[in-house]
Amino acid sequence: MTNAISIRRTAFLWLAGLMTAIGICAAATSYLLVRNEASAFLDNQLRQIALYVGDAPSSPAGAADSAAPHDPEDDFVIQVWDASGRPVRQSHPAIDLLRQPATGFADVSVGGSDWRVYTLVAPDRTVQVSQDTSVRRELAANAALQAALPIMVLIPLSLLTLGWIIDRIMTRLDRLAVAVASRHAAADDPLPTDDVPAEIIPFVNSINLLLARLRATLERQRRFVSDAAHELRTPLSALQIQIDNLRHDDRDDRFSERLAELEAGIGRAGSLVGKLLRLARYDAHEAAPAPQPIDLVQLALDTVARLTPLAESRGIDLGITRQDSAMVTGSSADLEIILGNLAENAVRYTPRGGTVDVAVIAEGPKARIEIRDTGPGIAEDDMPRVFERFFRAGAQDSEGSGLGLAIAKAAAERQGAGLTLTMRKDGPGLIACLTVQQSA
């Protein structure tokens, strides 16, 4: 909390600094430009006052000051008449501006040009000073341009600076987003609040509180499943012992059929309990056993040998069609669970007279085990849910608990292996594919 930096305060300081810098630069630049323009204008005023002061006879405006650079359009037109109306002085004889009858300002048009005229009528003379209105428009345009020029230059620079400021402020939020996105589902530590903006800290604390509640809920669920499975194993084992005792005492086979059905039910319940225990261990993210070298061909052979009696009892042709040499490093228990569940599902769901082919294929740095069956496959709508717990793609009264593929998926994730199910292209059936990285 002590290191938290407020986004609001940071943005205010940066933006205040940026606006201050823009204001200072704009004011300084405008001042320099307008000062130069005003200096040139006032210099021209001084020059013209020096030219036209007094009652000297008329002369061309530029004859006496040819060394002073100026724009002739900026010159005033000076006209003086005596009391009788006779011209006494005229600075620009070529420009014939009529004498105005009364003192004051007037707008006059002569020869296609507009003039602003001031006339001073005195008893002994009339003085008339005129200026082309284009000079005024030029002065106004130059002043506006010089005032706007710094702003036009500084706006793009300020936008770039503002973008950099926003990126700098949002970087901390980006780091927080990356930390949340890269967080492992099994992580127990709360999200760090170091270098987190002050406004976001309550939100992060709320997330941490929610994560703590979620972890507690998941832990209770895992503990319940594990405890329930452990508690069920003991009575199931006791029931199995009692069934064995009854079968031993049933000398005339009066209860053999019912005992067989009861034993099969207890066997299924025991299998379900074992699967629940296994899932509970995977959910608890227990560390995988120490990795060891595994021969995928031997693993496939052992799996086929173990399931051969089941396949023969169902009239299924189970065998290995390809045996590429492939060695991997990992947990043999996890890989046995994955391959056993996939192969057992293929055998159980393939109708009598069908085939289940197992192939070990090595391609580059990776190897895969494919199990192809000729069963009914899985509907396209059910494909996204095949790895869900207790989900069975077949009829609801079909064999199995719906946990085999969920266990296989969890084991594959712990081993960093890929597990996919796809429909066959060459006919009915399913292809289960386990992809693993080969040993170097």
C-alpha cells in the first residue's frame, strides 16, 4: 500500500506539466513572432512620420529613404489642402482620393482599391491621411497566423506526448493483466499489489478474496470426494468378503446367480471409487512421480495383453498394427492410465465382430499412440463434452461411469501430453490419439 501510485494523481501531474509546457512554448513563440511583426509595423510608422512631418513640398515617398526596406503598399497617402481648397501637399500624386467634406473616418474606393480615410478639417487647411485596407487585412491575417502557428505545431507534439504518458500510466495495468492471465489455476498465493495503482488495489483485493473463497470451496470439494471414496472402500471390501463367504457356503449353487450379479455391482462400485480417488489426486495437483524412460511400444503391448481377455469375450479383434521405436520420459503410471482408459473404452463401445487397432507412430521429435475402433463414434454435438466428468456420449444405460476420459485428460495434462478424439474418415469409428514428446 505504501508504494501504491495513484493513476489520478499521476495523470494530473503529467497533464498539468504538459499543458504548462505547451502554454509557455505557445506564449513565447507568439510573443516573438508578434514582436517582430509589430516592430516592423512601428518602424514603418516612424519612417512615414519622418517623411511627412512639416510643410515640405510634395515629393515621391521613397525618394528620401531608399535605404530603408519597406513594402510600398504599407505607405500612407498624405493629402493637404489650404483654406481655398488648393492642394498644398500630396505624397502619392498618382492616387487621386477626393477631399472629404467633414472631419472623421470614411471608406473610399478608388481604382478598384478600398481605402480607409481620416480627414481633419481646420479653418486654415484640410489634412487627409489614407491607408489601403488590404494592409489592415494583411496585418490581421499575419497576426492570426503567428498566434495559431505555435498551437498547430505543438498540438501534434502534445498528442504524441499524451500518448506516451497514457502508455506509461497503463503499463502497470498491463503488467497486472499479464500476471492474472499467466497465473496457474493451482496457485495459492494472492495477486501482488506492488506497483499497482491505488485505484486498482481495492479491485485486486476483491479478486484475492474471491480466489481465497474459490480455493476454499474447491478444497472442500476435493476433501469430500477423497473422504467419501476412502469411506466407501472399506464397506465395499467387507461386502466382497461376505460374498466370497456366501459363495463358499452355497454348496448347492442356489444363490450363485444372484451372488454373481451382486459381485459385479460391487466391482463396478469399487471401480468408481477408485476412479474418484484418482480424480481427487489429480484435482489436488499432486506432484507426478519421478520421470523415467518409457518404451511406448512395450506400453502398448502390455495394454493390449491386459485387455485381450475382455476383447475376446466380446468378439473384438484387438491388436497392434504399427510399432515404431519411440522412447519418452514421464510417469509410466499416468501413461498406463491414459492408454488403458482409451483402449478399454474402444473395446467396450465397439460392437461384436468389430476391430480395435493400436499403433505407435514416431514422427520427428514427437510420438503418438493411435487407437482406432469401428464403434458408433461420438456425435458432433457431444464432442466438446467428451472429457467432462460423468458425461457419456452413448446411451445413458451404457456401461461405464463417464469418468475414464476425464481421468485420461487430467493425466495427459499432468504429463504435458496432447489427447484428442476425432471421427474416422474411412468409415464408422473413433480415433483416440495420445501425443507425447520423445526423449532427446
